[in-house]
Amino acid sequence: MLDDVEFIRKILIALGIILLALIFWKLSGVLLLAFGAILTAIIFHSAAEALERYARVPSRWSLATAAFIFLVILVGLVLLFGAQIRTQLSGVIQGLPAAINDFSKSLGLGDVTDEISQAFNDQGSGGLAARLAGIGGTILGGLGDFFLVIVAGLYIAAAPKTHVDGLVKLFPVNQHRRVRSSLHASGEALKLWLVSQLIAMTCVGVLSTIAYWLIGLPSPFALGLIAGLVDFIPFLGPILGALPAVLMGFTVSSEVAIWTIVAAFVIQQIEGNIIFPLVARKVVTVPPALALFAIVAGSVLFGTYGLIFGFPLAVVAYVLVKKLYVKETLGEETPVPGETPAESH
């Protein structure tokens, strides 16, 4: 009888684990947005700490001040450059088909845009309308997710201890210290990486805009903005960010396209060998192959959000494996990014 009860208990536990895994899989998009909110909270919290330390802003007002500065900068950029960037982005979108067509012709592939147009026409007006409606819905959904991440990030940044304590209490009491220490190390490693990445993104965006303007590319501000934003994704980001500029270069001339490739290559060399080493001396260094596979795996499993958050998730996993498994389970001495000297002993 006892054996039957034990067998049933194990079956129920296995079913519970399977059910929990299915729930996590179904909620993967929401969980990735929650991770994005955590990254946003780290940015706001770091800005608030900087205001406290350097601007002597009282702690109770530092986060509100950081959020207000972020809002002012965002509104200011929209007012100053919004119309220009919107116009240039429209120019990029309208010019890309011709750019792709010129590039395909240079490779001897013929007129690709005609084949794409024919594919749309074959589906009829209903199919085209459905596709356009889907694109519009995707854009609106992306904007909604963006604001959700910002608002949730502010809530987390306003009460980080409350959220950390709630997560720690999900584990047994004898594991609270390890879990809290691991969360702190992961948060510090993410903060180091985020700050350095944001500085690098800004430098890449500015340098790309100047370079594309000097080369004579159409819509240099929009192309520079794309290069800076997409640079958030390591390894693949620089390639994806430079691709629209290179394609636009083919609409002008092959010489301009070549100069665009050279400019993008030089900018990435400056970022990798000068900018990033200066701002990321203590940042966690995930092995390049592991990081690349993490980004690709994230995009395959979770789509666009997996591509965006694949590397920071790899940072967290790398820190946790080094701390909880290599250091504390195996007993190997290894430096853990984000861990303070007091926590390392």
C-alpha cells in the first residue's frame, strides 16, 4: 500500500513539473517582457544612484528625478528630431525595395522586387490588406509592450527589495542567503553590462550618423538611429544595423555602398577596440561562442524578444552557473562577475 502511495505521489510530482513547464512555455513572451522590465529597472536604479552620488539629489527623489529626466530627453528628441527622423525613416522604408533590387541586380539575381510584388498580387487585395493589418497590429503591440516594460520597470526600481524578498521566499529558508547573493551578483553584472552597452550604442549611433552624412547617404539620421539601437544585440546587431545603410548605398552608387561598408567596419572596430574596453573594464565576459549560440537560440525559441534579450539572459545564466555550480557546488575558485569581496568569501 505504501509503495502505491509513493508511486502515485511521484506521478503527481512529475505531472506537476510537466504542467509547470507548459505554463512557463505559454507565458514565455510575458516572462521575457518581465525580464525587460528588470533591465529597465536596473537602468533607472543606476541613474538614480548616480544622481544621489554626483548631483546630491535626496534618495527619496532620485528615482522620480531620473524618470523625469528620461521623459524630458525623450520628449525633447521627439520635438527636435521627431519630424526629421520620421521623414527619413519613411525614406528608408520607401527606398529599401529599390536598394534590394539594385543589390540583387549587382549579384546577377534579377529584379527581386517584381517577384515580391507579384507574390502579393497573387494573394489578392484581401491578402494584402490582411498583411498590412498584421503589420499595423505588430507595431501597436510593440509600442504597448514598450510602455508596459517602462512602467513595470519603474515599479520594480521603486521597490527593488520588496520584489527580491518575494522571490527569495519562494525557496527554502536554508537557501535564502545563496539565492539573495546570486540575485545580487546577477543584478550587478547586468548593471555593468547595460551601462557599458548604452554608452557604446550612443557612440555607434553618433559615429554612424556622422559617417553616413559625410558619405552622402540618404536619411543619415534614421540610418544612424537604426545602427545605434540594433547595436544592443551583440555580434549580430552591428551586421543588422549596417545592412540598411549598405542597401541604401547601392541606390546611390556602388562606390557609395563600398564606402558605407568600410565606414561600418571602422566604426565597429572603434567600438570593439576603443569604446567598449574603456567603459566595460569590469563587465562580465561571456565566451563569444556561448553568447552567439544564446542569441540564436533565443531568436529561434522566442522570436524577436528572444533575439533582443538572448545575450543579457546568457549573462545571468553565466553568473549563476559560475557562482552556484562551479564555485559553491564543485568548490572551484573562480571570479564571479558582480560579486562583492564580502560575498566571495
